[in-house]
Amino acid sequence: MDMNQYKKLDEKDKKFLVELLGEDRVYTGEAINEDYSHDELGGISKMPDVLVDVLTTEEVSKIMAYAYENSIPVVARGSGTGLVGAAVAIKGGIMLNLTKMNKILELDEENLTLTLEPGVLLMEISKFVEEYDLFYPPDPGEKSATIGGNISTNAGGMRAVKYGVTRDYVRGLTVVLPTGKVIEVGGKVVKNSSGYSIKDLVCGSEGTLGIVTKAVLKLIPLPKKAISLLIPFPNLDMAINTVPKIIKSKATPTAVEFMQREVILAAEEFLGKKFPDNSSDAYLLLTFDGNSREEIEGNYENVANICLEEGALDVYIVDTDERKDAVWSARGAFLEAVKATTTEMDECDVVVPRNKVAEFIKYTDKLQKQFDIRIRSFGHAGDGNLHVYALRDALGQEEWEKKLGDVFECMYNKSVELHGLVSGEHGIGYAKKPYLFEQYGSDYMDLMRNIKAAFDPKNILNPGKVCQ
């Protein structure tokens, strides 16, 4: 649908929302906090015409049915921690704030499932299930994200190398379609070959196909122990080239992260506390989990030896609470820390085969010199998902936009050349659309648009994102 065909919100529409939800849950004009105009990176900004707090599937359904009938655009919103503008109301209209739908509804210990509403925060899930000796493995860096947002982007995080991504843990969903109809997909069952997997389509669709109002997540028994290794290397090349050997050793680390000295220094400054070691240029950070110390020790000793053979300078065992906190709080703060050193930044979230990680990072060093722009990176060496940030610093608007465009073009071309993909876990949203179009070509994009049209013939749900 063309922008001009959307209905502009008027008093009648606001009256409908107030009658449905009450005055205290409908916000317009000055009453809408500026935070709702952008996401975490803030590269794109637009206020919705009206923001509403919803509490039930029924409310979401009634609003969607009304919006569909009247051709009003709608965007679903969680914590707003995204990085590609996916939850920004670029066409105005109604924004649904789902963060107040934040109840954990049921823990089923026989089927090992957790049923909950989309506004529950990631950090609340792990805390809740751990009390029952259970574990929800997906571990994206942003712990204050909502589970609805994680499902919408098929979030990955650090443990993906061993445990997989969000989609692997979504058993069932309640979804409100753009028409207002409500469907249940999946359930508590483990196997399902019953037709097309709508559940897996919705998971990762960035709020463009339907609105998730309830989810059934798969849990697993909680591993009793976890130990991390912090391993300094003389350079990043040596560090990254060790990763395929670690994976091949069958020692299955839970996480394999890489980091460089300048990002660690930024994190130290940002947090005001010291990292256990900041003297080397490159590090691997690995975690192992299991049910006994012996099992974990067998795994990590094997890996420590591999790293030392490959030229590691040392192996620090991170097993005290104090050390764990120092290392993982620094890793968790990398994004914020890098952001604090500059005026504005944008991110390239490519994923490449893991034996190509070093080549890609070396290429970004070349771009840094070629375009005279600061580039910082860190990421998941174990699954090839890199987070590469271009920093604006003192560049003027025009120069920044030009350099950013050129650098991103080079990076995405390089990822295609290395048989990688545009986004590993942060999604496409609004910001990364041109690169998706470039990578996939018209047949693939037509198929995606046809799927969108089947769910949302009037294109009112999160319009202008992903494939449009």
C-alpha cells in the first residue's frame, strides 16, 4: 500500500482507542515520550500518532481489526533495544506498547515449557527458571530486551554455538494477524510436521506478519557448573584461526567470543573497573558448562592445550565470581562502551562461515585506513556472527553519511564474497533493507513480499520494513 493510502489518525480513531483502553493507556502529542521515536542506535526517528499500552490478546485483536478496516498503520514495540529501526513507526499511525503484557503464565515441569506474555524481559526468564533447576539457553547481550522482541528478530547471542537461537526454543505462539484474527501455532509438542511452519515464519519476521501475544518456550535442565577461559593472543589472526580447531576438538564450548584490546579499554573506562588482563591485542573468551567439574575440566584442559599450541600467550581460568563478573560485565558492556566513545555509530551485523572471521576482520582494518574512519568490532567467533561498528566521531553529517555508505557497501560485498549473510541476529528492519535486496535478488524478494501480502494484504503492520 502506498503511503498516501494510509488513513491519517483523527479524533474518531482516538475516541475508539480511549473507549477500548481508557484515557490512561492512550498517549498522543507531547504525552508520548521521545524514546518511542527511535530504537537503541537511533539512526532513524519518527513519532507515532498515538501510543497505546495493551494488556490482553483481545485488546490487540480489536485494535488490529479496527486499524485494518480503516487502513491505519500499526507497529508493535517492546523495550526498543533493537539496532536496525524495526520498531520505529516510520509511517506514523498506532504504536502498540507490549511491555505491560509481562506475566509468566505457566511453568510446565513435565513438558519442560514456559508459557509467558511477550513483555517479559530476558533477564526475568533466566532468573525465574533457574529456581526450578531449568535453563533457557538463548543469551542475547541485551538482557533488558523483551522475549517478544527476541522472537521477532530470532535473537541469537553468545550461547548459539552450542545451544542454537531463539527459534530453536519457541514451541508455540499466539499471534494476532493484521486483520485482527487470532491464531495459535505450534504448542507444547516436540515434533510437528503439520503443514507449513507458520510459527517459524513469524519468529524472525520483525513484527511484519503478526503480533505475538503469548509464547510457549522450550526449557532444558540447568547445567550445574560453568567455567570461562580468557585467552590472550599476540594478534587477532592467531586467535581466530584457533577457533575451527577448538570446534573440531569436540569439546563443545557454550560460547566462543573474540575481542580486541581497544574494545576492552573502552569497556574498562565505561564501567570504571579493570579487566583481568588488557596487555594483549586480541583475546578469545570461552565458556564451558556441564554437570560436574570433572566433565568441564576435561573439556577446557583440552582446549587450553590447543590454544597454547596455536601460540596463545596464556590461559586465564575464570572460575571465581569476582573474575566472572569482571569478564562478562565487560563483554556485556561492549556495545554501550563503544557508543560512549563517539558521537554516533552504525552497525554491520554480518554472519560469515567461521573459518572466514579473521579474513573479514582484517578487511575492516583495511577499510579503517582506506576511509579514515574508526571501526570497532567484537562478536561470536564460534558461529561467525560479527558486530562491526563504524564510528562518526567529529565527521560532519554529509561526510559521515557518505563514508558510512561506502564502508557498509564494502563490508556487505565482502560478506557475500565470503558466502556470508547480511544479518546474524539483529535483523533487517529499516536500516539494512538495501543490503538485503542486493544480496538476495528479485526472485527471493518477490517470495518474501508474497508471504507478507498473504498475512497482511493492506500492508498496515510495520510497513516499510524488511522486504518492502
